[in-house]
Amino acid sequence: MLADYTTSVDDTSAAMGDIARQERSLTLTKQFRGLELNQAVSLLDVSSDCATLQATDPKMVPILEGAVCLHSQAFSKPIAARVKEMNYADGIFQLSDFTYQDWKERQYERVQPKDPTYITLHWRQKEARLCLEDISAHGMGVFAGRELEREIKIQPGLIVHLDFQLSDIPINDLEGSILYQYRVGQWVEKLGLRLFPNNKHRRSLEQYIARRRKEILEEVSQIYIRAHEPHGVEYQYF
């Protein structure tokens, strides 16, 4: 999980300048479909409000839209930024809106489901319907409507049981516990759960995650190919 730190433009510009002067390595992390994708990047230029970088793997550039995170031993903390402009052909992109952030490395690979996936949460004689955001072999993020609180008093440490289906893989009576809960909209709650899979559950989850990871990486490749396709007549200007 990330936590923003208030910082000045000068602070982050100075940190980026140190990277350029010392020629230190710089790693970019992008979350896409739940996966954390990492690659080395080169810093080409830095100014007071933006930096220009080049990806070692141009295939990743078309998916960089939005937030990314930069890591280097030269930084006191990782730096989050937003992609400002992208050049698909050369793998070059610009970043702005720099912010220092806390960063916690994931212990387990996490993926988002391809299709909407609903979960039935059981607690004692009550149940609630959740929507899966992402999942690893040992944890998941879910969304719930505010009516959940009327049925179940959600609190950290609460032990629950879960039934759901990942594509063609059924998962039944999976034990979990509530890690956190916070509101993300007027009617929506975000919950994090730790999972306690038995051997059968673990094998099923690992099978699904490996397959879904392969699908996501193939999607990245397809996005790159489409980004380089010639535009049709609808993109021509006269």
C-alpha cells in the first residue's frame, strides 16, 4: 500500500538531478491489471516540473498512462509520478507531479480477474455479496456495498468464509480474515482480506494466478502492437 508524503517540486527535482549526475540505476514500477511490472529506465532530462525518461522495453510504454513509481538508492523514498506524454516509437515518456511515497514490496503476485467476479462472504448465519478487485494466493481486495455493514459488523481480525469461482475454477469455503476497510465512495467500501488456503485451495489459486498472469502479459503485447498500427482514414486530417 502507498502513502503520500507532502514534498516540494524542488525536493524531487533535486533527487532526479542526483540520478542524472551520478548515473545511478532507476527502476520504474507500473501496476497493470493487478500485476506489478518493473523495468529499468534511463533518465534523459530533468527540469523543475518534469523529467524525460526512456524505457528499456518500449512494449511497456503504451500501458504507462496514469500513475507510476520510481525506485533508486539515490532516493530517500520511492517517488510516485504521473505520465505526461508518451512517444511509443522511441519508448520515451515524460513524468510530472512527483510525490515521495512509502512503498511495501508485495510478497505474492497479485492479479485482477478478466471478468467481473462475485464472492459470497459467510459469517455465522449471515452472508454478503462482494466484488473481487484483485487476488493473490494469500490475500484479496474486494468491494462491497454499504449494506454490508447492516448485515455484518466488519472489523479487522474478523474470520469469514468465502465462496466464488475464478473462471472455471471453483473455490468453496475458503477461510479468510479482514485486514482493513475504508470507504471509496458514498455507497462503496473497499476491504482487504488475508486468506488461509488449504492445500487444495492453494493449488487452485496458484493455477489461476499463473494463467491470468500469462493473459495479462499477452494483453500488454497486444496493446503495444495496436499502438503501432497505422491509423485509418478517420484519423486523417484534410
